[in-house]
Amino acid sequence: MMAGDGGHGSIRLVEERCTSCMLCARECPSWCITIDSHTEPVPDLPPGTRERTQNVLDRFEIDWSLCMYCGICVEECPFDALAWEPAHTAAAPSALTLRHGIGELKGTNR
Ligand code: SF4
Ligand code: SF4
């Protein structure tokens, strides 16, 4: 799996690599990962090809108030869609605001 990039402060989601396979959520010992997805037909298949579907990620959340920073999710992801990030999650006024979604986990809403 992908090695960390210098620190274990928090976890980054590489959204385009995530297939919504749920493995990280199932293996997380704290049950602090929430994933929602739906399926859509794969576009632009060659004519005559049987229709296929793909998962589309709707929600990916980590609840930092429950995370133990064990790294199991990073290690278990078969698609290298999770990686350690050196920056720590900022302190929050309540546990509710420690639930970070796709924007925060991609580093775009920090
Ligand atoms: S680091 Fe461990 S506790 Fe935190 S989200 Fe990943 S598997 Fe769960
Ligand atoms: S294990 Fe990886 S690909 Fe599967 S849902 Fe988790 S982050 Fe996405």
C-alpha cells in the first residue's frame, strides 16, 4: 500500500481512486468511517457491449473524535485511496464538527 508522506497527523482521501468498496469502513475498529454511494451505468462503452455499472461515491466521512489513528484503513485500502497526511486535524468546538467529509479529507476545505 501507499507509504505515508512524512507524518501520521491525519488521513487524506484520494477521491478519484476510491471505488466505494467499503473495505476500510468494515475493517476500522472504531467504526468511524461512513460511506454512501450509488451505482451508475459505465458511460461510453463500445457498441454491443453488455451494460456495466460503477460505484459513485456520495459520502465519505471520518469521525476524528473516534479515530484511533491505527492506520488499518490506510493499509487495507486496495486502491491506495487513503494516505497519511502530516498535518493534524484542527481542534474543534464540538465532537460534531470533527466529522470530516470528502472536502476536508481531500484537503480542499481545510
Ligand atoms: S486510522 Fe484506524 S480508527 Fe482511524 S479511521 Fe482508519 S481504521 Fe479507523
Ligand atoms: S478501502 Fe479504499 S477504495 Fe475502498 S471504500 Fe475505502 S478508501 Fe475507498
